[in-house]
Amino acid sequence: MIAAPVEETPEPVVEQPVEEIVEQPVKVVEVPKVVEPTICGRHLKSIDDLKSFPQFKEGERGSSLYKFLTKEIWDSLHDKKDALGVSFK
């Protein structure tokens, strides 16, 4: 004996009066901007070209700047100027 296929009945749609529908606030999530590192070298024409923590090419890693500049120092001083207006950059 072959059983007949059982058809599923769709669930009824429950309609709500418009007064009962409450709009939920939209949560805006700020995505952090990804900043590409600045590759240091002779191609940089001014300090304005230095936009982020400097990275050095393999052959240019003998400088004191490469040895001693840390990301923490850069983050705290990159936008600072001294009393004469000379930029840390």
C-alpha cells in the first residue's frame, strides 16, 4: 500500500493593527577607518605626505628613526608642534 503525500498547511499570517507596530531605533555602528602605512623614502616631497606611522624599506632600516620610533610615540606626537611651530613629523 502506498501512502499519499501529506501536504503541509501554511501557518496563518497574524496581522497586527498599525497602532501596535513599534519602530525600533536603528543602531549606527562606526567602522574604523583603515589607514595604510606610509612607506618612507625619497618619493615623499613634504611632511604632508607622511599621513600615518612610517614604514621603512629593507635598505633604509639603518636610521635612528627606524630603530627608536615606536607606534606609541608616533600616536602621541604625530600631530604636535613645538613652541616655534615645528611639527614632530
